[in-house]
Amino acid sequence: MYEKHQIFARLDSLLQPKTPIALATVVATSGSTYRKPGARLLVTKSEKFGAVSAGCLEDEVISTAKRVIASGKSNLLHFDTREEMDIIAGTGLGCRGTIEVFIEPVVQKKSETHLYSSLLGLLQNEVSCTLAVAIESQSTDLSTGKHWLFIPEKLVGMTSDPSKWDEAIFAELEKFPEKTRTFTKSLSLGKEKIRIYAERIEPSERLVIFGAGFDAQPLAQMALQLGFQVTVVDHRAEYLRRERFPDIEKLIYAHPTEFPDKVSLDSRMFVVIMTHNYLYDLEILKNVIKSDVQYIGQIGPRSRTEELLAEIEKEIGKPSKKTLARLHAPIGLDLGAETPEEIALSILSEILAYQNGRLGGFLRERNSPIHDER
């Protein structure tokens, strides 16, 4: 998610000085491909930002993007990396799949600037949205590259005048399956046809770390690199210093008994408890477990967590099975981690696996494709 947000932010900033821009988006794949739908590459005359492959497609995409900038006309590229003759000739791309990349000029006009500013505003306010674009058109009423920005039951903006297709596209996006991230769809009105690409864009996930000890530092920094909005909570001023967490937006000074009044918890949050103090962990876990956060990670051995839960049961009753299913203790994947950095990697590996509905095992033991269809 983080890369995507960065690209939209960079795009929005480039629209202000009216820099010629092309945006390449992976809109469809089949078989094995390095990047999946939603991967983007931003191209100007002097820079590129993002990636649509491991590098094997970039030269052609960038070359086409520069032609798109010059012509002002979008282009849909098709790549087939399954061809055996390409391998024999030394030009094989190696992934064994097909990829479609839509390349569009981003025009500096009010509607376009407003659309991307609106998108960023929604994400900053933690509102999920859906962005759709026409990638093929055989209609006199619609050109490729038109965008629509939706939130549930509402059209927020579009990048050209209304067309006869708007209602049909809105109806299609209303049926967007909740767990589906992207889709392409062909639509018809009479003899005219168009094809759209739609993508659900979610706000950054939020990670709250209770405890600002030495092992919280690499965890916070790595989580930030993965795109989390990170909050660190501690009541020890000597630990909760800006120089120890220079890039973390929220540092909250709060004693474990005070944090419910200072930290709002919700269902989108991931929580990691690592104060390394039994009584502090008890107070924090007791309150966190009553919330509806989606993931609770408790550092420390299993026996210690069992003691914490026994104490909590005496105070507020036994947590339900559904509640305990959200508790990951000991936290992390079994990587044999020992150092703070290794432990941070173990914790975030488990969180990433949880996000993606995976168990975190060896890929060589996976019998199905590496990536699920989106």
C-alpha cells in the first residue's frame, strides 16, 4: 500500500508545477508475474518513480510513456512472458505470465488535479475509495483515460464531462466484492463497448506499539517502511524521545493506566505490546483485549501470556474464543530471531502474513501460485 500512496502523493505534487507526466498501471495479469494489478510507474521527462516489473518491462514502458507524454494519447501494452522462443533468443522475461500495462498522460487541468487531491484527502482521513479508469473504448462518448473516484454510494469526482457510461460504471462498482482489490470489466451500450479497470484503495494500516524500549526502534522503523502509520506509546520520557524515533509521526506519553484516554483503538489497528514489564503489560492487554483491534501481539513466552490472561479473567472475565483468536502470543514467526532487528522482522513477517491470509511458511512448500488472484 505504501508505494501506491507515495506515487499518488508524488503525482499530486507534480501536478502543481505542471510537469508533463505519464502514469503506467498494471491493470491485468495471468500466470506468474512479478507485479500484480495496481503496481504503478510514474514517468516524467527527467525521472521515474515506482515499478511495474522487476525491471524487465521498464525500458519499453518508459519509452512508451515518453511517447504518450508527447502525443497526449494513452496506450495499453500487452506483454506475454511465456514464449519459449524469447528464451532461446535470449530475450525471455522469465516470469511465465501475461501482463497488461495501461499508460496514460496525466493532464494538468482542474478536474485531474482535484481528483488526485481528493483521493489523497480521503486516504489521509482514513476513508477507503475506488478509482476506476477507462482503458479501452469503442465509444464516441468516452475516451480512454477518463477516471472516476468513488466512495460507497457516492461519486466523488471524475476527470472529464459526464457521459452516458457513468451510470453503468457506478452500478458496476457498487457490486465490487469487498475482498477484491482490483478488476477489469467490459461494458456495452448498444453497439458501443468500453473496458474499465477498477481498484480499491485503502488507507495505510495503523500499528500501535506499547513500549519504547530498544527493541521498539527497529520495529517502528521497519513498519514505517512497510507503509504503516506508526504510533509509539510509553510513559518513560527518557525512552520516548524524538531522536530515538525521528520518523515516527505519533509519540504518545501515557502511563498504562492512562492510555485508554489518550489512544483511540479501532478495528483497523494492529497492536504490539512490548513494555517488558509484567504489570504494565497486564494493564495494557486488559484494555486492548476489550477493544475491537484486529490484531494483538504480545511479546514474551507463552507461559507469561497465560499468566496475564489468568489475571485478566479474574478482573473482567474470560475472553471469548473470538477475542483470543486475535491474540498472537508469543508474537512473530519462528525465524530463530534473537537481536532487536531480527525480532522486528519476525513480528512484521507475521503481521504481513496475517494481512494476506497466509501462514508464513516456505514458498517451496506451497503447491498453489505464489500470488492469489485479486
